[in-house]
Amino acid sequence: MPPGDNNPDRSTSLLTRLVERIQRDGPMPLDAYMLACAADREHGYWNRPQTLGAGGDFITSPEISQVFGELIGLWSAVVWQQLGSPESFRLVELGPGRGTLMRDALRAARIMPGFLDAASVHLVEVSDRLRQTQRETVGNVPRIAWHADVAEVPDGPAIFLANEFLDALPIHQLVCDNDGAWRERVVALDARDGLKFAAGEPVAFNSVRAAGPGAIAELRPGEDALLATLADRASPLVALFIDYGPAGPAMGDTLQAVQRHRYVDPLAEPGRADLTAHVLFADLAAKAKAAGLAAAGPITQAEFLGRLGVAERAARLMAANPKRAGEIEAGVQRLMAPGGMGQLFKVLAVHSRALPPPPPFS
Ligand code: SAH
């Protein structure tokens, strides 16, 4: 469906509420729209019964292949050693989805003596429904806790993992008008009380990149808040951000809505599609440094997994499970695909300045 052509028959109760809100309060900035779609207690996307996974709207790396979470588990074990093998540390995952990555990571990391005994697992998750799924998937871990916000994770040495977490955090879009002034991009009402995008109030913004009329800049304040929280922690930390988006400087509209593995109009059915936008890794690394942390990367997912030994890991798994060999190989190929996830996804490590860059960035 082309953007703007919203069929009223497909209206949702959240749509009705958003229309009323815009009638009452005026057009909403995009981040407010994304927040309402994601987190509305009644109609928000993350409390829908089927979101991620083959049977849901979209699929992620840990859901494609167990090798993904296993390699991250082994990576975490090496990083723990680099932290000085502390007797107690936090293994934190932001937006753990179905808990698959953490389950696979903990299973693989068993081979590192002392790692599991030292770990307490912290899952930062907004969705009650996904928390329940995570509880079932991750299973019997001696020390595990859930938090609504990363600021609630207690101090202590920590390893943070985030796969496709940042892309779901709301963004602002700023549009450059004909006079070169920047305006907030908002969700407004069209003549038939459907939702449409419009240019809203002027905002103060100094683009570091050349931009002409119609250019769009995307800002994600949730990243700044997250990095400030990490920078505030007293103990050393290493954080791994894996997401889709460009490695270098970029501009443009990257908002996308996905439903049942297809792209849909982001305004058509609020709360019923996964709304995400590119993670701008160059900006993320710069923000981490400005917050007082160090950043290593980004590198592509294919480089990251390749350097961690994905080929050897897959070969061993295939030898041990000959009946599943085809499926294992296909999964790994998908994660590594040069024109697909292997290249589109990037990996950035953010760490305390006192620490060296973690492998495989070192
Ligand atoms: N990491 C998982 C899931 C990615 S989907 C995977 O790779 O499969 C995004 C996840 O982030 C979901 O678990 C969603 O509920 C969670 N999430 C989205 N916004 C959040 C927020 N503001 N705070 C905490 N969790 C959030």
C-alpha cells in the first residue's frame, strides 16, 4: 500500500485513539507516534501475541541460527576474562525478544570455567508478554532479573548485549524546508481523518552533513540516554550493539514497518507492525565517545562472525548433527550473506576507556 493511502476499513483501536489525540493536541512528532505504537499498554506492538520469529512479523539472527547466540556466548566468556574474570558480574541483554540469544549464549559459555558461576543475568524488557517467553526459554538460571530500564541494572562489572534493540527505539525526523530551515516531521491528519506525514514546527538543528530542501535527518535520543547511563556506571563494562544501518555518515528517511515479513505503510495500522529505523553507527560511536566511553568498530556482521570462527563452529555443529546439516548451513549462510544480513548488519563495541577494545576489534 503506498504511504498515505490508508484504508479506513483497516482501522485499529489505537488508530482511533491517535486520531482523537491529534484532533485534541495537534500533530505528533514521529518519536511520540513510534512510542505509542510500541508501548501502548493496551494496543502497543510489543504486547501482541506474535511479533518476532518465523510465525510472526519479522525474524532476527538468533532466531535464524543457534550459532549466532553461541558465538556471542563464547565472545562474552572471553570478554569476562578480559575484565579480569571477576567473581561476580552482570550479563545484561537489552530487548531480549524470545530469549533465544541468551539461552544459546549461556549454553555455549558453559565451557569457560567459572563464567556461569560469576554471572547474574539481567534482561531489560518492556513487554510483559515477552518477559514470560524469556522466562520459559532461558529457563533455570540461578540469578536472573528483569528490568524495564537499563538504569535499574545494579552496578558491578558488566557485559551488555543488544541485537536489534536500538532500531526499535523511537526516532525524531527533521525535514529541511525550501529555506534551508529544519522542521520536525510530524504525524498529522489528512482531509479524511487518516494519518499522514507533515512538516511541523521549526527546530534548531545544525546538520554536520550538507543537506538541501527535502533532506531528512534522523535523531534517536534514546541512544544518548542509554550511553549516558552506561557512562555513569562506576565499574568497567563492554557493550555489544548489533543492528542494521550504515557504518558511515548517512541521511534520509529509513523508517520502516514490517508485518508478516513484508513492508507495510508505517501509518496504516498503528501498533500492528514492527516499526524500526536504521541505527546510524557513525553517530552512535561519536555519541559514545562524547559520553566518556570508547568505541570500536563498526564492522559488518559477516566480519564479526567470521573473526569469531563461525565457519568452524558451524562445521562442528553439522558434524555432530548430520540430519540438520542442511538447515544449519542455510542459517549461517543467511547471517553471513554479502548482499543481505552479513553486510547490512553492523557490530559496534562500546567499552570503558580503561579497557582495551574487546576481541575481535582488538
Ligand atoms: N534481541 C531480540 C529481539 C529484538 S526485537 C532478537 O534479536 O531476537 C526488540 C526487543 O526489544 C523486544 O524484546 C522488545 O520488546 C524490546 N524493546 C523494545 N523497546 C524497548 C525499550 N524501550 N526498553 C526495553 N525493551 C524494549
